[in-house]
Amino acid sequence: MTSTTATPLPTTTSASAGAAAPPLRFDTKIAVVVRDDLAMWQKLNVTAFLASGIAHASDTVMGKHYEDASGHGYLALFREPVLCFTADAGTLARTHARALSRAVPTALYTADMFRTGNDTDNRAAVRAVAADDLDLVGLAVYGPRGTIDKITKSLKLHA
């Protein structure tokens, strides 16, 4: 897998002391898409599972560990924002096909996975169904910004 790095936005040398640094613009993008007819708990559950998959997409997707002023350590988070979209079943299927055709790292969640209770059964549920027949309830993609923009074109951000 190709390694990616953050590309900072242009900065000016005349920034005043204490001024906030401009945000980083990353050359990669993370997008999560959940089906719009799910219950809220399902949307949150699916989003969490999909994000955990994207955390393994590359060696550079995660930032560094956190520490507060009291010295307590915290786990690393993604190094970049995650865009969350919603889509109906047909649009989700089209988005899945776009992701597969562009060969980007993709995580998926199917309706069958709501009926299992462990990772082994989840993988078996996915393996039993051809890609075009998966009953998708969510997917997440990670890759070059322009490619992810094409995959998620016309999707609505989750409100």
C-alpha cells in the first residue's frame, strides 16, 4: 500500500504571535457511508466498526498517542477528519461498486452482521454472498482525496 503524508496549506510568514496555525490539508480522505433507514444505534454501531477497519488501511492513517497535562495517556486517533455520509440502499451499492473499481481500502458492514455475535461469524456472513448481492448497511473508504471524492460524489453528509 502506498504511504501518504499530510500536505500543509500555504502559510504566511507575517502571522501574528498566538494566531492559530492554518489547518492541514491531507492528500488522503476517509469517508464513512451508512444506509439512511437504520436505527440511530445501528448507524453509530456501524460507523464505529467501519472506522476500526479504516484504522488498519495504512501505516499513516493514525496520528500519535495523546497525553493530558496530568500525564494520563490516551489512544491515537485518525490523523485527519472523517466525513460521514448517508445514502439509500441503491446509492450505497453504487458507492460500493465505485470503491471496488478504484481498488481503495474499503471496510464494509452488511445487514447479516447484525445477526451474528462475533468476528468469525461476521466474516463468514460476508464470504457467503457475492459482492453485487451484499445487503450493505455501511462502508468506509480511505485513499487519495480525488479518488474518494469521485467515489462519494453526490452523497449527502450525515445530518
